[in-house]
Amino acid sequence: MIPYGRFVVALGLSVGGKVAALDYLQEVKPLLTEHCVSCHNETQRKSGLRLDTAAAARLGGDHGTALIPGQADHSLLVQVLEGSHDDLAVMPYKKPPLSSAEIGLIRRWIDEGASAPNQEQLGVKLHWSFIAPTRQPLPAVSHSSWPLNPVDPFVLARLEQTGLPPSPEADPVTLLRRVTLDLTGIPPSVPEVETFLADRRPDAYERAVERLLASPHYGERWGRHWLDLARYADSNGYSIDAPRSIWPWRDWVIAALNADQPFDAFVIDQLAGDLLPPSGGAAGDLLSQQRRIATGFHRNTQINEEGGIDPEQFRIEAVIDRINTTGTTLLGLTVGCAQCHDHKFDPLSQREYFQLFAFFNNQDEPSLEAGTPEAVATREVIRTATKALQEELEARAAVLKPEFPIWESALTPQTREVLPLEVRNVLGLRPEQRTDKQRTIAWQGFFNTDPTYQALQRRLKDAQGGAQKIPTTLVLAERQEPRQSFVFIKGDFTRRGDDVFAGTPAVLPPLKGSSDGGPPNRLDLARWLVDPAHPLTARVLVNRVWQQYFGRGLVETENDFGTQGIPPTHPDLLDWLALEFMSPSGTMPPASYESVPARTEPTPGWSWKHLHRLIVTSATYRQSSRARPDLLEKDPTNRLLARQNRLRLDAEIVRDVALTTSGRLNPAMGGPGVFPPQPDGVMALGQSRREWKPSASGDRFRRGLYTYFWRATPHPALAIFDAPDAFSSCTRRLRSNTPLQALTLLNDEAFVELAEALADRVLSESPEPQRLDHAFRLCLARPPHASERERLQSLLEQERHEGDERTAWITVARVLLNLDETITRE
């Protein structure tokens, strides 16, 4: 794979009429790291050769120097890569060979003199991602009428260097459907499309974006991405896979995004909300409770409940999962590689790994009541009332007990017959034969004949029936007595090495001191992660957001910003976005860019919505996704962004589209997971069989985000469309294309019933001549082309010959819900 930190130069293209020299750190070293260093490094030197530094390559190994500066043809490295050496086999050994373009890069670097930093041995600190971003001025471009906001000059400048024009803007319907799906996960309605098309104001699109950002469905859409990172599920995992209650944390995420909580506070709450100082009053109590709920981020770890396990082993595994998830989610580094030994490629030692371990080793794992203050207050009132009624019942029973022998002796066969069977059975025994339990049963039968006692019982039952069950959620809580932490020899928790204290990797900025004067804790770690001087966190976040909009991040290896990761295609844009995300500058393009009017209200730092607004209002985002012959030749994978990318919808959104188009979507938000229909037998696949009883009509049609997710037996429709398994942090979903997906959309009960609903909706909402167009617009937002209408009409007529009108339309609806375009964001 060609590294493309400077993709234009890598292709041999000129900048200003002059070919720039290759950048070893960005363009050559990643190639050697990917293909060669696993066998030729400091600890493993096959044939005595190291290739992890240019100096080591010059020293060579058993067969002499690997490279001769200025002489690629005579360099052993080039010869073995090309397979032209007389005695040595082509390299890499037993792995796919490098492409001719990749070998060409190495050739050029050697012919240019094989320059590399003198301190490359320490050069991991020189890696671009460990250097704080700097805000570069907007690049000068020739076609200044194309950019719409500051994102665009960075993209256009690269395209102009390559001689590629950007694509035209997508048509209005496609653009509205794209941005609506991207921001809310729900397709636009027919009236929304018509309103947008009728709006002739120059900022009609920007107004639509603001409406979508204000939608409560925005938090659901983007909350789902955060749940992927947090490995969210509704069950504990492992073989027992028992249910858990952690949905209040999921709802907290959605609410935080809808409120546009600044990302730095969003992170601090989730990593250390329980350590933040409390505020005063009822509002402060509620805030403290919400911050504690937020710490559920790191309670999404699996819980092993099998018999005979060592609880300490699995507690430590959960702590390790928290370290690795933090590293993946916020640092974009393969931190977990340092658990057993020093990281082989990045500047992370095993000791530093266990310094991070120490931050997460001092917590208990309780459950927290997550009810509203009103619900908790109501419960306390009910508890007080029920306690008083129970005391009245006990007092009345004490009054009645002495009368029991008189009542029993006065019973006749007829009055005995009306008593409950268990009471009659006890009364058939002599008093001295009765156990304490039996005497209680007999007394109870007598008490229930007393009108006063009966009235008290009814009042107690009514009071208890009014009590609501307060939901609980899993949280973290700091221990009063901290645990001691150690380096685990080779990662084995039973083999303790040196003791360690909480700390951060030396390659990154230091902690700014403890928040409470004591040893550093999770709060200090959280604040360190979102310190504006930190070189990784903002870059990682904006890159991941970019990935959701274009299918690939500016850094393609979104989970690895280390030395083995692929350098950014647009490094200046990545840094500009990271800095703009942390601290908006208000910078807009020159007036000649013909941009829409800038927003006048100030934008706070770390604003998710500001970042989304920047991206989706850019000309880069608004381009057509149509393939172009010139791009197939010069940039086949669209790394330079001369067009948009078509993206198949996420698993949950596939269902949401069907729910919306059928008219069955229940927009209710939050609450426990729900149970849409799924095929029989799924729940028998796990070790412990669980019940899956489809929810009643209301909850049955909730968004896919709320479908109850069992780790051992996930809903098949979610798994088939590549939903993550929730066992580890997922930074990028796969997008497969399989026959099972089409069969699911056609035959799965959940989708068949939505096809039926879509057919009923079309039959009830439009007259015969417009029905096909209406059905098509419900699914795709656009009217059908003549050929599409003709084919659907032919299918409809064929089905009418074989069944009734409704059945024929159900068939058409099943086809429409199964179209590639229906489940694709253009």
C-alpha cells in the first residue's frame, strides 16, 4: 500500500513545476515498517539485518549493506524486493510482494540519497502524531469560487496539484437524503423533500443542516458511534451472558450529544465523573448523579459469572480492557501491544502501560439507582405510606389473634367450605399439630374475614401498585483504600514485577499535577487527555468523525496513529480541524470564495455540532458520488476526495429506514432495550437459553439503536449487516455485501411486516396513478426514472394476476425495501 502523507509527490507529480523530494518518515519508513520490520528489527534480526532505521539499513547484515545512497539498482534492498537478486528469494518472505509503485518509492528515496533524520534511533518522537498540531493558513487555490468554508481550500489545493477537478454538487434530493441520514439516521420525509426543493433562499441547505442538528434523532445517530467505541451491550458476555442494566448510560450519551456537551467535558464525565466536586442544591445533586451515570463508559466491560473462576483474574481483565479501550478510543494507539513487553514500534514501554493500569486499578464496580428525583421522591412517599399501613395491619392482627379460637370453634361445615383450601387443610389439624407456618396460614384465613383488615389490605396493595421500579445502571466508584499496582511479567497477573504508580507515556505531554494534591487519579488522566496541548485526542476524534462522512478517515488507520499507521492524506486539514474543534477561530475563506454568510453567534470550544456543521456544509462533502473515468486512473480509491463516497447504511439504520418508510417508526427515545421479531431458535445458540418475546406494537417499532443486544446471541439482522460484537472497542464498522443481507430484507419477519405496512401506507395515502411514484419517493426520496417505473409496474401487474391487490403491493414493497439504493447513502 502506498503511504500517502504526500500522495501527489509519491505519484511523481510536480508541485510548482518541480518534483519534491520524498519524505522518509512519512513515505518510506511506513512501507518498511509494514512489510519488513517484523522480521528485521532490534530484537529479531533475520540474516543479521535491521530495517527499523535507515542507519541500520546502511550497516546491513550477513549479505552486506542493504542500501547504497544514490544507487538504487545496486542496493540489495531493491533487488530482493524486485526479485532480481541471483541468490536471494523475493521479499517479504511468504507474504504478498510490494507493488511496483511501492518499490518505486523506495527506489526514488535511495536514488535521492536515502536521507533520514540523524536521530532516528530516538525518532519515534519525531513521528507526526506525537507533535502538537499547528494551524496552517488556508492554502491558496486557483478556483476560488468552489470552496464554501475553510475545509475546502485544503482539499482543493491537493486536487489542483494533481490536475483533478472536484465533482459537481450532488442534486438537491440526493444531498438532502445524504445529510439527513448522516445527521439523524432517518431518511427525509416526502414533505421535507418538497419543502427543501421549494426553498429558494441561498442558505436553504444550511437551514436544513441546522434543523437536523437540532433534531433529537441527531443524538441517537451519533450516540450509536460512541456506543461502538464503548463496546456497549445489554448483557454481560462470556458463556452465561446474563442480562445487565446499563441503558441509562446509553441514554446519557444521547442526551449529552443532543445538548452539544463540549467533548472535553464529555470525556471527563465518562472517565471520572464520580471524582468531580459536587455542586450544591437539587440541581447539583442531579448533575452529580448524571456524572456518576456517565462513568458507565468503562462498565461496558464483560463480566464472567461462571462457577469456579478466580474473580481477581477477571477483575484485572476488565481493568486491562479499560486501558486498551481508552488507548483506542481517545489516543488512537495500539496501547494493548505493551501489556506483555515494550511496544515494538511505538514509544510505549511496558512499565508505562502499567502506569496507565494504575489509574484504573483503584475502583469498585457498584450499581447506581438512575431514577429521576421525582421518581425517587415518589417512591419514598410510597414506602412511608406502605410502612404505616403494614404497621396498622400488624396492630389489627394483634387485636384479632385472641379471638381466633372462638372463631374456629364457631365454624360450621358450610362456613369452612368457603375458606381457601390451604386454610381448610390447616384447620383439619389439631392446634398442637400445627407448625408455625401453618398457624400463620390459619390466622391469615381468620384475619381476612374481618372487614377492617380487608380494607387495610386493599389500601396496602393499591399503595404498592403505585410504586415504580427505579432503574439501576453500572458505574465506577473510587476506592477509599487504593490497590497497589505492579508490572505483570509477560502480562501475567500472577507474576508481579516492579511496583508502579499512575503516570502517562513520556512521549506525550506530562500531567499538569494532581487535582487534589495526592497521587494522580482518573480525573487527572481525563483532564490530561483533553488538554489542548495533547497532540492526539482531538486529531483522533475529528478523524473518526470525518471517517463517518467519507467512509475513510484522513488517517486511514483510524485506530493506529502510531508509526505503523498510514500517514494522513491531508495533514494540514487534519490539524486545522483538530485545532478548530478545540478552539473555533471564526476563520472564514476570503470573500471571493462566495461562501454563505458566517454564523454570528460565538461557537464554544470542543463543540461536536460545530465540527459536523463545518464538514457537512463544505463543498467537499456536497460533491456528487458518481464515479469518474479520470479518477479511476489517477485516484481509484478517492483518497484525494474529488467526489463523495457511496456508503451502505449501518445495520441499525437499515432497520430505521424501513421503519420510517413504512410509517411504523415509534420515535420514543430512551429506556430499556426492546425486542423486535427475530427468527426462532436464535436464543438457543448460547450456553444459557434466554427468552426473546417480541415487544408489543409500540416498542416493537423503536429504532434499531434500542434493540436489546445479547453479546452471545445478537439479533441476526444486526449481525448480518455488520453491527459490532461488543466484545471490544469498534472504531470502524465493516461494510460487507452478501446474499444473506438481501435474503434478510426479503424474508426476515421484522422486514416482511414493515413491507406489509409500507404497502398499506401506499394504498391508503395515494390514488392508483401516483402509487408507484409515492412508494418510490418514500424509500429513495426521489421519483423513479421511466425504466424503473416500467419494471415496477410490470412486477405489480404480474403479482395482481396471482393474488389480490394488497398482496401484489406487498411484493412491490419488499422489492423497494431491498433496493441497493434504499440501504445506501449516496
